[in-house]
Amino acid sequence: MNALQDVVTDPTLATNITVQERIQEFLTVGGPVVWVLSIMSVVALTIILLKMWQFTVLRPERRAALEQSLQLWRNGDAIAAMRHLPSKHPISQVALIAMDGLSKGTTEVTLLKDELNRVATQQLDQLRAYLRPLEVIATLSPLLGLLGTVLGMIVAFQQMEAAGSQVDASVLSGGIWQALFTTAVGLSVAIPVVAVHNWLERKTDRVATLMNDVVTQIFTQQAVAENSPMFVQELDNAA
């Protein structure tokens, strides 16, 4: 009986097993499926740490500096409004283009909106980067675990068939728990990845909503400042 199975039957032996032995037994019992799941978990952890660092540095949901800039824009001070936009903020890039284009009045509203859509998509794509691999890992992990369980059960029943009437219950139960082990590993990988993926997606959606709100305020305030029916009509036609 291997060390991991010894611990399962007698938990008091856990203190006598080193971390290295536990990892070796963990990978040996699970077989190739657990190897693949282990690699996927490392990839998922790397992506999660990278995205956490990205959102911590950019802080894309902060509104205070954006509100100050919008207030200056409402007061008619376009230059100060553009200067007060926070640097490296994904929404600032879009707001700057909108303010600059509207204040100069040299770009058609339709072309300006096309450029804003392009830059907004680019900024949001950066926030969504690597979220798809997380989604793939969250989807495949339980399926791989189930595959490992099915393969393990096949082996267990083959052993039972080979033993004939001399079936050893301990051998059969050992094969079954080893088969179920891969499902447990797959779920252990998938559950936290699903939770973090949904959380990151929610944060990105909030940034997209805030970005749309800021740009709408910039266009609306400019239309009011211009106080021109033709300008308002042009905005309606471009929408």
C-alpha cells in the first residue's frame, strides 16, 4: 500500500510523510490526468496573479479623478479637464480622445465615435486578456477529472474480473478511491478558477459601463455647451 493510501486509512501517519513524498504520491496515484490538472492549476494561478497585479496597478474602477476631470469639462475648461485625467487609466485614453476631438471641433462626430469605439475596444481587450484561458481551464478541469475516474473504474473492474472468485475487497476499494481521486482534483482546480474568472469578468463589465457613462457625459455636456440644434441633430444622426 502506498504512502498516500496509508494516510487515508490512518491519518495519524500524515506527520511522518514529507511534502515531497506527498507530492510524489499525489501524482503517482492520480496518473497522467492529475499531471495535466496540476499543470493547468499552475497556469491558472499564474494568470490569476497577473490579472490581480494588472487591476491593482491600473485601478480601472476608480471614479474620483474622472469625476474631477468631468467637472472641469462641465465648467468649460477643456484643457484642465484633459490634464486632470489619471494617467494609465483605461478610461482616460477614451475620455482624452473625446475631449480633444470635441474641443477642437476639427473631427466629424461620426468619425470621432468610430475612433472612440476602436480605442475603447482596445482598452477593454487588455483587461479581458487571458480570461479565455481561465474559462477553458474551469471548463476542462472537471471533465478531465471525470475522465480519470472513468479510466480508473475500468482498471478496477478489470482487476476484479481477473481475480474471479478470489476478489480482494481491499484491492477493489483501493482502485475505486484512486479513480474518484481524479474527480476531486478536477473539481478542486475548477471551483476557485470559476469564482475568480467570474469576479474578473464582473470587474471588466463595470469598467465598460463606467467608460460608456464617462463618454456619454462628455458628449452630452458638449452638446449643451454648444447650445446648437444642428450639433444636437448631428449627434442623434451619428448614434
